[in-house]
Amino acid sequence: MENSPKFVDRMRDISSWPEGDSRSLSTRAKKKYNKCKSAIEDYFTSNATIAEITQRAHISEEYLLQLVEKCLMQAEDGDLWGFRALIPGVDVKDYAAHPAPKEETLRPITAGEDQQNLDH
């Protein structure tokens, strides 16, 4: 069993995560979704090591961690992607607030420029 801080940080309440709609998926795609969902549930809620989880799910550690990252991204609706990120073929994008532009790209508008904009 892993006792490192990384392991402790893994534990999360994922009970309210949005579910992926797997009803229209093929049998093969549903199987993949369920396998990945089970691995993610184990990752966040069990004491199993990453090696144990990946061995059970027949996926690589790298792939598991990619799935974890996708599930934790913010969806366009403001919620976490959650299990929706595991639907095969879904395009997962992170809609988290992006930092403001750097100050050097901003410059004050001079009085002349401001007047020109008002004249148009």
C-alpha cells in the first residue's frame, strides 16, 4: 500500500461527478467506458496502488494518469468533466479560467487614439 503524500492526495469524493451517457455507445465502447470508470473509481476511492489498478484494468499507468487529468478538467458548463471525460471519442477541453494577458501586452490608450475611436 502506498503511504506517500501523493496517495493521500488521491482520495476524493467522486459520488457527485457527472456520468457519461453510454446508452448510445457500441458494446465495445461501453466496455471500454466501464473499464476506465472502474479504474478511476479505484484511483480516487480505494487504497489500491496505481500498479494494482492498472493491472486490473489492463491499462498503462500513463493512460490512467491521462484519464485522471481529463476527469479533473473543467467542462464548458462549469462542472468537472468527471466520468463524461471517459466516453470514447469525446473531445475533452479544459474550460477553466485562463490567466489575464500579461501586462506588457497591454498599453494605455492615448487621448488622440481614444478620440479617433469615438469618431468612427
